[in-house]
Amino acid sequence: MNFPSWIGYHVFYEGIEKTWRWTAKETELYDHWGMNEPSNKCGDELCVAIKYDIRQNWISLGCNQKLHCIC
């Protein structure tokens, strides 16, 4: 299967500044972004999913997409 799943990582706004954080509000010390990611192609890709392929890279997607999630 090659479908993405949410990993609980998203953009968090503090005033006008944005940072990537886990749902539990920890800041990230590790990342595994895919090439050219986070892409934010339409300005609304504020959540992160993992792709199930050989690399298992992270991708940015719009938060309203219905995907499985990993807790």
C-alpha cells in the first residue's frame, strides 16, 4: 500500500510567526521531509503526513484531507 497517513505534526501559529510542532506542542528536533517539502503549494498545506514507500518521507498536505492517522 502506498497511501499517506497523518503523523500529528502541523503548523502552529504564535502571533504572526509560524513553526512546525507536534500536536502535543513539542517543537521538532528531527524531521524527515521529502524532496521539495514542505511544499505548501496552495498556501494551505499546514499538516504533515508520512508516505508509505521505500523512503517513508514526510509530505505537507491540506489539513482537511481524510487520511488514516498514526498515534
